[in-house]
Amino acid sequence: MVEALRGLTSPARLTPAALVTGLVLLLTTGITLGVLVGPWLVWLDTAPSLKHFAQQPTLRPLALSLWTAGASTALAAWATNLILARTMHTPRHHGWLASALGWALATPHLAFALALGWLIAPTGWLWRVISQSTDWPQQPLDWTITHDPFGFTLIAVLFFKELPFLLWVGLAEWQRPDQQLSWHRQWSAAQTWGYSPWRAWKLAVAPDLWTRLRWPTVAVWAYGMGVVDVAMAIGPTTRPTAAVQAWRWINDANPDIQHSGFVLSLWLSGLVAGGAFVMARAPWRALSLVPLAQAPQRHKPVSWWWMKAIAKAPASVAALYVVLLALSAILSLSLWWPFPQVWPSSWSTRAWATVAQSADVVVTTLSLAVLSTATSMLMMAAWFEAAPKRWFSLTHAWALAWLICPPLMWLWGVYQLALMVNLQGTWSAVFIGHVLAVLPYVVLTLGPTYASFDDRYTQAAATLGHGYWSQRWQVKWPMMAGPLWRAAAIGFAVSVAQYLPTQWLGGGRIATLTTEALSQSSGGQRNISAAWALAQWVLPMLVFVWSTRRAKRHNPKPTLSKQTGLNSSV
Amino acid sequence: MKQPPSQTRTSAQLGSRRLFLQRSLALATVPFGAHALAAPTPWAQTLEQSRGQTVYFNAWGGSDRINAYIQWAAQSLKRSQQINLVHVKISDMAQTVARIQQELARGNTDGTVDMLWINGENFVQLKRAQGLWGPFTQNLPHMRWVDVVGKPTTTIDFGEPTDGLEAPWGMAQLSFFADERRLPTAPKNTAEWLSLAKAQPGQLSYPQPPDFHGTTWLKQWLLQLAPDTQALYKPWTAAAFERATQPLWQYLDALHPFLWRQGRQFPQSAAQMRELVADQALLIGVTFNPNEASSEIAAGRLPPTVRTFQMEGGTIGNTHFLAIPANARAPQAAQVVIDFLLSPEAQAHKADIRVWGDPTVLDLNALSPADRAAFASPDAPGGLQSPQPALAEPHASWVQPLEDAWSRRYAA
Amino acid sequence: MSLKLHIDHLTSPNTRLLQGWQFDVAAGEITTLMGPSGCGKSSLLLAITGLLPDDFSWQGRVWLNQREITTLPTHQRRVGLMFQHDALFAHMNVHDNLLYATPAAPMSERKASVRRALADVELSEAITLFPDQLSGGQRTRIALMRALLARPEALLLDEPFSALDAHLRERVRARVFAMIRQARIPALLVTHDPQDIASPERVLHWPKAATDTTEPHV
């Protein structure tokens, strides 16, 4: 600790970085404390009664949340496992997969959910196609497909959105050079013992891989539990998930009901933490016990049909994304599109005219995204520059904890703080909320980059007579340009997709593409809804493409071979 | 959201029209009420002070046409008065009411809301909590054109006198619309609704309370089914509630299995219902604006065979209002905005079915012939064929218990 | 011009590497420092340049041309360091790598000195290539030119030829020594390979008695 502090104050690292670092430390500590302690203080201050909460059936919303989040996480993990096992055969597909995954990741959850709704709802495009080709159904079926009470559609949306994420993280782990070789060797060795490729995967690679992927899986679980906008767009309405129920109560006029919302979100956070603990501690290595229990069956033919199906899976998911994008585009340009027409009866650009009229919404979204991403990156770059490498894992852990905490919880505290300084309903409060939302993602993407950067480059620059700033501007940061741009793109996408911070801290006065898309989706006019959803979709997409281009330009092969750094097997 | 309540015209009130007139005029001339934050200034001064100010107008944003109208108003105000009118789109007025009360509790004088589109129990709640700025309607030059005599609900809101704390904006009456081709004969009463539902299951529904359309649908059915409607106009008591709602719950229990999604899921708004009608998933849509179907046909979003109808005996009608919170940052500018919205020009534009189609609160006979001509709109298909009388809104205190009871029974 | 060194102690996280030593290196002289691998030679070089990691510690003083540089930050010491691996910047081509090292001057002058340096090592055609397109020997020569272009007042070399094949090592070594002597600056070469000795009369051996433990581990 003493050495670390001494390191911080050594001449080469003093003024700018250490000051900002100190500021960041204070800020985040303050906000964390405020967030955790604030609501309790308010609670003690106003001493509301728990009468309302006691009367409400809270078991059902919590159970529903557990079910939807748990099922979608488990499905996504299972599918990831299968797909990764399959792509072991064909590593040349990895390039295509990686770039396709990037596109999928840049898609906001809400736009995807709305578009899927337009596809599979009884009045949706899928049923129109069926109606045209088979003459049934004549009228929209009275089936509860979207907003179904058990959340199956919600699970589907979460699954299709989280699968690319887990795949992407899995691929990233896979592509680490030392990892890939050792896993491949073990997998091949297992096959020489008579295990089929699939069993060999389960024996040799899966336990190790999933031990590394456990924190991303926890993040997926936490998101599924805490999500509000997607659940409102496509999840159950009359008896909603716990997050939606808590959000509804928080927005009520009655203070007692508001505090019921707080208590419910406490319960929700407790469940998330419990699940996270179980998943983190789970003996993933036990996955290898299953194939071990079965003796290798040398002569059993490998069933290829389902392997082929798995191989097609990524392409099918990608196709789904493309179909939904196209559907949204057509919908946004339609005027009168009754059931069971497959194409719109009349077209109009009126929906886009409405969007264009509200250009200030786009400007607000852009300004929030760009500034919050820039601020987060500056803060974290300053932190990583000044902090000793030993602290990186701590920072990583903090970011994960923040990510796992449901937004409902920490937004409570930020809102109370905003009320205290009379910032509620202003752009500044929303900006702070967005910075806090983007920060963990920036940490998780910048951290490994900083950890794996070889300091000998900056040392060389120093011996050539270049000072602190020149070392960074001309050597270090250009070398990290790829990951830096990627982190910026991710931060941008995260900010654009934020719903709760904007609504809660902005008091409804700050409108972004996401809030508009959600409010329009219940407003009934599908073409306007589609226009907003598409706008929300396209913006991070464009930024993602642009940043990928820039990242590709700066893609040097490192000259120093022995890369040291933190083993980020968190 | 609790939408602006509708004024009703019962036979009892028709007889005491003069009393209402006298009372409202008296109230309008009371410059200072218990609301000590009010300090009326001469109108020219108000206009001067309000130049360049920004007014945050919290209003329901669920209808594209209404949003477009508010944009038009904002543009006009920017041109003529240099006032920035910002439409804060909300889905539930109760949230805004909550926020205002929170701010007032903190002694906040710099509120986030300058103007509200409000009525009914929300108005009553704010008024009782001293949360409204004013009285101010007596300051507005255009207030004198409002038809307080012919439309008594412009001064009495869900049984509560407005006391000059809110200005009437438009008239509303619960109406229904359906495609003639799919529904040749419209149901006229609750019994016919039930038989229609049984004949064509899965084709009827109503918006989920507490959406204000849904709540009003519920109130309408309550009025039709309650044994003693007089009790509904008196303040709520648990015993009266039990007695009055028992037939309603029986009816709904019988009706729900034949509704869309078997009554387990409800459309979230009237606008969503309209989309479902357009998609032929539902037979009948709900609206507060008797001209809505005409507007939608004109905009090409409904087929021209859609017709509007009301229930025999009358449907609930009311006025919706504009008010200013007590801690508004720009009350002067808010007054100017409200005055503009009461002008014949703005009211005529609002009543135009190509724009919004919302009926006006002004007394057309009191206007100059030129102004009156602006209200003449061509006959449009889809309009209301046989208008029914507007029924009085039940007392404001009945709304919350009704919504809670419905939620407990059907949404818990 | 000379480099003078006075060391009280040099300590790694685990052991004491050096206790009380001093020596100096004269201008134009290439002093070879020999010692078993792991004894701390590289750490000594890092200490001289001011790049010693936080968990190491050392006490001592360094003079360069009668100017004490012990407390100066690295980039102000004017001491060059050639690493075991060349540490060329992968995102810059050869020209920019070398340009980066040239001291402040009008741009045309700097570019001219880059071209001269490349001509000196007969690598002018590599001017637009990137480091990953060069061979090992080419990279070592470029790295040396880069270190010399910065006009250091002393040059430290940390086993710079160990990455090269045997037959290449001879040629590159001779070239490197010729250039250093031409530049007339003191140079300290650290190696464990006796073949790398520049001049037999200036060889220093790592003091054996200075270590506490028997088997130093680095």
C-alpha cells in the first residue's frame, strides 16, 4: 500500500493523473455510499408504513423474475456451449462470427424486443405470411403471444440478445493465444482416448472455459433480473416481473407505495446477489465429471445431424436480426397495413417526419452518449494510468459489482442525491446517471487492455528522451487504439440504450430515442413506434461500424513477444 | 392517467344554471383565495414578463395528433410571444402530481412543471394540497368566451368547483367506434355488449385501468349497472361502494371470459385498441373524442366504413383543463400560453378534425361571425350519428377505490 | 564524457542483489559487464536509467559528465537503453520510429538525420516498412540507430544480440561497436556470453561477494 502511494506520487506520475484519480476515487466512493445509504436515510426520515407492501403479493413478481432471468440465462449459456464446441472444428469461421457478433451486440435490447413483437404477435408479420399462404387465420388469433403471463416472449428476447454477448466473451477467451493452444491440445488428446468430439469438449475445455465465463454469465443473469424497459415492451403486463412492479410503485404518487417499490427492489437485489454468489462459487469444474462417469465409447457413431444444426445456429440468429431490422424499416415507412396484408397497403414517410421534427431528442441522445462515454473513458484512463497494476483486479471487481447491482437500487440513491442538490429533472442529473451506467463497461473493456500493455514500450520512449505525455500520446495510446475505440463504441451503445436513468433522473423532461421508442410503443401507432425503434437501433450501429473501421486501422502486431500482465481470469 | 374529468349535465343542474353562472362569475372575480402564492398582475405586464420564458407543459403524450397540435401551438407562441413551450410527454398524470407534491414538501419554489393538462381526482388532490397556482383564470382575456352556462362542467370538475385554479381546454365524451362492415348494429347498452361478446368471443375489450380511458369505461358501466346512481355523486363510503359495485363485478365476471385474451390481458391504452381495431383483432374501440374516428379516417389510419356511436341514455362527458402548479418557475408565461390556447384561433384549430377534432369550450354564439366561421368544419365520414346526452362524472373520491378494486380482482 | 556510478545497494523484492560497488566508464569505451544470469545486471541498467520497478529499491548515485543525474526523471537523463528485444513501436513504420527519437529541430533536419542513419546501416529501402516486416538483424540495427539518434550521452545495452542467430551476431556486433565508438560516448554492455566482450581490457565482473543469499533469483 505504501509503495503504491509512493508510486502514485513519484514525479513521473504526479499532477494530472493523480489528481483526477483522487477525484474519481472520491466521487465513486461518495456516490456508492450515497446510493447504498441514501435510501435508508430517507426511509428513516419519513418512516413510511409497510402496510401497502404487506398487502401486495410479492412472491409472484419475484418468482416471475427468477423464472425469466434464470431460463434465459441458462438457455443462452447452454447454446453458447454448444456453438463454441461446434466451432472448435472450424476456426476459420471465427472471423465471420466475431464481426457478426459485434453487430448483434450493438443492437439495443429495446429495439430488438419491439421488433420481435412486431414479428410474432398475433397481428405480426409471421402470422400474415402464414395467413396468406395457408388461408388461416382469417383474423388475428386471440392468443397471448407477446406480453404473455409466463414471460416466454421475454425469455426469447433475452435469449436472443444475450447469446451473442456470451458467444463474444467466449470467443475472446478462446482467442487468447496461450489459451487456444492448450485447449486444443487437451481436446485433441481426449479424443485420442476414445471420447467423441462433443464429450471431449465437455471433459477438457468446458469446465475451464465456464470458470472464466462465470462473471459474464452473472452479468447476464443480473441484467435479466433488473431489466425494466424490455419487460415493459414485451413482458407480462397485468402481473409483471418484480423490476417492472417496483418501477410502477416507485412512480406512484403515494409515498407508502413508493417505499413498497424500494423494498421490492431490495428483495430483487438480494435475489440477484444470491444468484451471483451461487454462480460464482458453483463448481464449474464438476462439468467434467459427467463425461468421466461415462466410459469412452470408441465405436459409437457420432450423430452429425444435430452438429450440423448447431453449426447453422449462428447464421440463423444473424438472419433473425436482419429480418427484424428489415421489418422495422418497412413498418416505419408504412401508413395503412391491415391484417393480413404482407406488404403495407399504403406508404408514407410521415413517421420519419415526426422523428425529424423531434430532432432535439436525437441531439439529446447523442450529447448524452458522447459526453458520458468520453467522461467515463477519461476517468478510467486516468485511473488506470496512475493506479498500480495490483489494483486492477480490485477495479475489475468493483465494476462487476456495479454491473450486477440492479439499476433500480443505485438509481434510488442517485435520485436522492439529485433531490438534495436540486438537480432532479435536469440534463446534468441524467448525464451523471449515464456516466455511472457506462463506467463498468468501460472498466471491463479497458482494464484488460491496460493490464496487458507492455510497459517496456513506454520505457523505451522514455529512454529516447520523451516525457510523460509524449509517451502516452505517441506510443501508448496509439498502440491501444483498437481496444480504446471498441470501449468507446460499447460505452456509446450502453448510453443510448439507457432507459431508467433517463426517465427517473430526468423526471420525464429529458427525452432520448429509447424513452420515445418505449412510450410510442404503447401509444398504438406502429409506424411511428417503428421509426423511433429504428432510430434507436441505427445510431449505435453507425458508431460501431465507424469505430471498427478506426480500430482496424490501428491494429499493430506487437514486437515484444512475452506479454506479461494480470491474469484476468476473473 | 387520470384524464381531464368531464362535466356532466344532469337534470338537477340544468335547473340551477343561473346559480352556477353567478357562482362561477363570483369565483372568477375573487382575486385572492387561500392560495396566497397568487398575485394577479395586469395583463400587459404579464405579457411583458413572459417574453423569452420557457414553459414546461406536462401533458399526456400518447396521441400523435395531440402532440402535433401542441407543436403547432408551440410554434405560434414562439412567433408571437417568444415563449418556448416544451411538451413533456407523460403517460400518467399521477406521476407528475406526485412529483409536484414531493417538490412542494421540500419547499422547492423552482418547480420542474409549469403547466398541467389535468382534471378529475388529480385536480382535486392538488387543489386540496394547496398545490395549484392562482386563481388565475380571471386574468385571462379569452376566458370571457368560455361557455360556462351551456357547459357547466367548465367550472365544476368531478363535483369540485374549479375556483379559477384551472382553465377549461376542451370537451370530452366517452364514445365508441367500429367498422360498419364487421359490426352492422352497434350495441346500445350493457346487456347488448354482453350478448355481442358471447356471440363473437375474443373481439371486445377495454383499456386496462388505471389508464383513464379504461377507468372511464368502468365508470360508465358502473353508472349503467349500479342500483342507486345518486350515491355515486356523493363522497365515497365503503358501504355505498360495496352496494354500488356488486352488480358491476358480477357483470364483469360474466363478461371477461368472452373478452379479448379471455380477459387475462387488456390493451394498455385506447390508442392500442385503435390499432387492434384497424387490424381487425377487436370490434369496438374507445375514445373520449367523438371526432376521433373521423380524424383517423382522414389520416388514412382507419377504413372509411368506421362509425362512431354512444350508448343509449348517454355516456360520461366532461371537460379537460389546464392548470399551473404552485411552484411553477414561469407562471406568467404559463398564463399567456393558456390564454392563447383559449383563443378562438387555437380552439378552432383544435376542433378541426384534420388536426385533433377536440370539441371546443367556447360559446360559439358569443363569438364574432368571423371567428365562428373558423369552427365550421365539413361533414366528415365516421362522425357521431346520434349524439347522446353527456352524463355527469361520479364524485372524484370514487375513482381510486374503483381502480384499486378492479386491480385487486383482475390484475393481481 | 564519462559515466560514473556509485552504488550503496540494489535490492530486489526477494534478495539483495548488490552491496557497495562503484565504477566508471570513459567516453568512447565499451565496458562489458559480465555475470551469471539472474544476478541483477538488467536491474542495474534499469536503475541507472531510472526505470527500476516499484518493488525494487536501490541506493546510490550516478554522474554523467560530472552532472549528477540520480534524481532526474528518465527522459531528462540522456541515457539510452537498448533492450534485449528491440521494442520498436509496432504502429509506426521505420521512418516514424526513428523520427520519434530525433531531438527537437526543424522537421527537415530531423528527416535528413533519419535518412542518414538508415543509410549508415544500409537499410534505406526499409524506410516505409513496419517492424513486423523486418528480420531480427534488421530490427536490432534499427533499434540501435533509434537509440543513437536520440543523441544520448551514454548508452546502456542489455544483451542486445541474444535474439540473433550465431552467424548474424558477429556481423551485427562488429557494426554496433563501430558505431558506438564513432559516437564517442560511454557505453556499458551487459551480457553473460563471453563472445560479446567488446574490448578485453574493459571487462567488469559482477561482484560475487555482494550477494546475501547463495542463489540469487530474479
